[in-house]
Amino acid sequence: MATRILICDDSGMARKQMARSLPADWEVDVQFAKDGREGLQLIKADKPELLFLDLNMPDVDGYQVLEVLKRANIQLPVIVVSGDIQKEAHRRVKALGALDFIKKPMAADKLLAALEATGLYRKAAAKAPEAAPAPPAAEPQRQQRPALELSPELRDGYQEVVNVAMGQAGAMLAQMLGIFVKLPIPKVDLLELSEMQMALQSAMSDRVSAICQGFIGPGLSGEALLLLDDADLGDLARLLKYEGELTPAVEVELLTDIANVLTSACLAGLAEQLDVRFCQGHPTVLGLHRDLHELLRHAKSWQRLLAVEISYGLEDYNITFDLLILLTESSLHTLNFKIAHLLE
């Protein structure tokens, strides 16, 4: 009889990758949920035997799903599969009853060990592994995608790749600050520069401090921009246990330390998944306590850009780090091709 499995993740790419990763010799009946609310409905209606659960989802997230299962005393083995690799995230999901935690991108040996721990699957001992199917023939038409195309499928792929990189950077920030970092749902949009400026100005205060760092790779170029609301600088100094006078030089040092961690870790996570290597420039302070519109004038004459927005929050602190990864229009040929390859 087939084992009933539910995969709950807001990313279509992640759901497909998870399903493809299940052992080929395991008879399964797989269902999918695109968020925690839908997942809970399917758990109630269909009573799956195993749940694969993402943490970072809109509406009802993975933590909330685990809380509901625990309160209702529903005995369902749960394997969390998430890009949030903070030690505190591991501790929290285990405390809420999760059987195991596997980080994205998922390693085959970790999945196999987790499945065997559930008692629902045992690897066939004597069966020789089947030859892997030949990779599909290259599809030249993928390289001919219009540079400005960002289909729903491609957007989903971008968000999943960013989600993994964001989690790696968040874990490093959490370790640096000794605090739990709240991860957002990353935003990925193809925007006119003026549209991005208006979106930021509606979300942030009029005066901010900012650091940017350029990067290039094969067929790729862009900038990473870290923005911090002026009101947060004092809290940041206290969090980093700085007790002296908060001079402009100290503010630059604090902001640069944070930018180095978030930008480097996030770009490294993207590079690993996309199989590229980025060369990063030196961080440049755009300004302290400056008008946001004035700071954004530096963004060159790009007509359109791929904008990735990640707003890291800190638990129990009113501090938000807005990390923007801005890629040039000319980068989209390479990026779309690589994301399409991951979606295959």
C-alpha cells in the first residue's frame, strides 16, 4: 500500500524538487499544499502519514502548523525542510514536535536518514541502483527568452533560490548578534528604477543610512544595497554592546559589519545554487542620515532591473535590515537560463 505523503511549501519549485527526491523504490501517494493553511486542511481531510514542512510561508507558516498539530495532539511525523538554518530555528521546531530538520538545498543522504528514522521507509538492501536517466537534451529556445520575461514559474524559481540564500545569511547574522532573526518572504520583481524608489519610500522613513557593494559574475552584474532606518542605529549599537559615543565613524563601522555579513553570505548562497562565482567590490557608504530619494540616485541609469528585497527583522528589537540585491537588465538572459535549468 502506498504511503500517504504531504509536501507543504509555498514554492512550486521546492515542492517538485522534494517529490523528485523521494526514493524511486518507495511506493508513495504524494499531495501538495502551497501554504500552512491549505496543509492543515489536507491533514484534517486526508490524514497523511508523513509531512514535509517548510517554515517560511505566507499566511500560516511552518511554526504555526507545528503549534496546531501539537495543541491538537495529532501524531503526524513531520520533517521540516527549510532555508532557515539558525540553531534557534532547529531548537524551536524540535520543541514543537518535528521529527527532523533538513536544510535547503536538500542532501540525499540527509533525506534518506530522516525517512528511515520515521520507520515508514527502508532502503532495499540487495537491489542494484538503476542507471540514472540521461539528462534531457538542451533546449535552445530557453536561451532565446526575452530578457524582460519573468513568468510565474520563473518568479517562483527566483524566490526559492533567494529563500535558501536568505536563510544562510540570516543564520550568520543570528550567530553574530546572538539573537533570533525573523526571516521574511523575499520579494522578487522586475521593476523600473522609479518604481523601486517609490516602493522603498512608501515602506521606509524619510532618512536612512546605506551601504552598497557591487558584484559581477559570468554574464551577471549588479549591486547589493543595505538600508537601515535612522531610528534603528542606536538600538543596533546597544545590541552590539557598543557603549561609547555614537560618532559617524562608529556608525559606519557598525553598518559595514552588518553589510559584510548579510551581503557576502547571501551572494555566496546564490552563487552556490546558480553555479557561478561572484567577484565583489569593496563596500561603499552611500550616506548616513540621508534622504532616501537622494541615496537612491546612485543607482546608475538602469532602465529596468531585477530587484530582490529581503527585510530581516530581529526578535524583540525594533530593527529591520533591508537588503536589496539589484541585477541589471542584461543579467536576465543568464539568470533566466539558470533558473529554468533548476526547474527542469
